[in-house]
Amino acid sequence: MQLARVLGPLVSTQKQSTLIGAKLLLVQPITADDQPQGVALLAVDSVGTGVGEKVLIVSEGRAAGQAISQPMAPVDVAIVGIVDEVNS
């Protein structure tokens, strides 16, 4: 699991059938102190996040697919939580 910040939505008019109705968002992985880390990723939202929110993502195919209740869906990254606070 990794922290990320939601950058914005991605709109797709054609999707694989297991992704129909899924909300796609562009997320930027971040460090615990909010610094960007690596490249932005495309994620499927399973918790109803919004732009600018700090979120928790999973980036393993099987875990990501299970997060959206579609274990066989072609998903690499899923948003699985909204982060309220980080204590270090």
C-alpha cells in the first residue's frame, strides 16, 4: 500500500466490460510528508474520493481487482481508503 494524492478524473468512453461504471482517477504517489514520489498512476476508485484528497492505494493486480469487487478485472492500481491524518 502507498499514499497518493488525487490529481483528477480520467474519462473513458470505451471500457473493458468489468470496468463499466468504475470511476477512473489520476493519482500521484507521495511520501508521508506530502512530497511527490515517482510518476502519476491511473487508479480505479473504490471508496468515492475527490480531487485533491490524500488516499491509500494498492498496486498489486489481484488486490486491486478485489478492491473493486471484480477479482478478474484488468486493474493495476485501486484506491482503497481516504487518509484523514498521517502521524509519524
